[in-house]
Amino acid sequence: MADLLIDARGIHTYYGASHILRGIDFSVARGETIGLMGRNGMGKSTLLKSIMGLVRPRSGEIRIMGKPMLGRAPYEISQMGIAYVPEGRGIFGNLSVAENLKMAARAGTRGQRDWTYDRVLETFPRLKERLAHGGQQLSGGEQQMLTIGRALMTNPDVLILDEATEGLAPLIARDIWRICQMVRETGISSVIVDKNWKHVTQVTDRNIILVKGEVVFEGSSDELHARPALLAQYLGV
């Protein structure tokens, strides 16, 4: 696939003696939205952390924008245009909503400034109403909006969402899915982890299912929908 923004090959990652990722190949092309699926403990978050430099694979290769980045620090990977919204959100609770957003503002790798402070507030009107609130004063859904808004302020080439709607009320989750579709339409690549495969496949070009650190399915949303037995076996539906 031409113009790969992330290209990971043969990734083996361990936690101590536990072999979590077992030779995974994973790539993200420019403008592509990928759903990363699987039950809990199958390696999804570990794969994302391996790409982001938060966990170092024992072997394999990771290239970002064509440059070898295995073993590099997370801030270096972020500077390559990869924005990461982790499970648990990771906002700065002692900073206001406005401060959380403004501290992340920068041009993207190609000098793009499509996502400005004003655009983020237009996209997340709830945040606009709470600019002076501290991060710790927000609801879980508002914190997720803030984390996504902060990631967009970096004008990324790739947006990674780990557990995009985990624990959120249905109305808030609907807002998050709306944002995922909007991000897709702007041409930013995305990797989305979420348990709701039906919503994930509505916004993705390609889907990957992990089982015990290995890829057991890779294909389009239509291909996945056409395999109910596979869905039942690996996603428990």
C-alpha cells in the first residue's frame, strides 16, 4: 500500500516472560481508518503502546513516515505526526479545559493548521461551555472529548483512539462516533479500538482482529459482516 504512515513488521512484545504480541504486521496508510478489535487481553493496547514507544518490542521493525522508530521515545513518535488518545484518557486534571487544549497546539508535519482552537470548540460545544473548568471537574464523556480535542490540536497525520467509547453514556458515545466520522472525512488516518464492532465498522476502511497476540482476521467491514461465525467466535456477538 502506497504512502504508509505506520509500518510495523514482525512485532514481538513481552511483559516479563509473557509473550504478548507474536510477530504482528500492522500498517496504516494515509487517509485510512482502521478498526482494531478483539476481546480483552488479546494485545490491542500493547500493539498501540509498542507503536507509540511506551513499550519496547523485543524484536521487529517499526517505521513511521518511512523512518525507523523502534525504541524511540514517545515524544519523538508524537512529533512524527502520531496522536494517541490512551485508555484512561490522560488529561491534566489540574489544568483548565482551555489550558489542556492550548498547550497541545502546533502545526502538523506538513505545516498544516487545520485543527485550530476555535475549530475544536465548534466540534465539541460541550467543551466550549466548560473552558474554565478543571480537567478533574469534567464527566468521563467530557474528558474523552477533551482528550480527542487535545490530540486534534496537534494536527496529526494519524489519530489513535484506544477504547474510544468505553464506559460512556450512549448519547456521549454517539458524539464520539460522529467525531470519528468527521476526522475520517478530513483525511486524517485513524486507528480505533472499541468493543462495539458495529459502530467501529461504520467508520472504518479495514478491520483487524487480534487473538492472543496474533492477527486472525484482516479485511473490509463488508467482509467482516459477511462472517457471522467469525464474529461470534472472536468478538463474542
